[in-house]
Amino acid sequence: VQLQAYGGGLVQAGDSLSLSCAGSGRPFSSYIMGWFRQAPGEEREFVAAISSSGASTSYRDSVKGRFTISRDNAKKMVYLQMNSLKTEDTAVYYCAAGSVVVGEYRPEKYSYWGRGTQVTVSS
């Protein structure tokens, strides 16, 4: 499966931003989809994941209540709605797909990755 994330940009703290990830290739709906992020000098970290059906989600603690992951299997899309953005959310955001459990937070367990999209939150 091929993935492409987009929708990043420069926003101010407290603003909202919506990221999208377009998938193509073999059945998109069979994969757990995840969002990860990587700040300069930092390791790639888990942000959120969603089950193949969309019924189950998981989030890192620092984004719970602010970010929402969703998917549309018919359109082969996964989304990340980010509200109340903070400067510490600044990073390159990546979408990923894998045959994992929805709570899988380790990036090496995901098989497919898209190019990232930059999110910059200014104070």
C-alpha cells in the first residue's frame, strides 16, 4: 500500500489543523492505520491509531482529548483532526499502515509509510 500525508502548515498555538492521508494499493481497509510524528533531533513517536473498521482508536496521552483519528475506507483515507494545538506538537507527521494491533505504538512494527507533512505551531 502506498500512502501520502498532507495538510500540514504553520498555525498558532490554540488553532486547529486537519491532516489527511491518502492510500492506494492493496485493500486499505485491512490495515491498522497510524499517525506518527518526529520533531528535529527526536525519535519518531506514536500519535494515534485506528482499527481497520474504525471502531477502535488509541492515542498517546499528550494528545488525548485534542486529536481525533478517523478513516474512510471507501475513499482509502485516514484523517487526524488536531485541536488546541501546542508548540510541542510541532513535528513532521507521518501516516503508516500495518498488520498490528490498534494499540501498537512502535514505528518499526508498521510496514508502510508515507512521506511526512510538516506541522509547525507557533506561540
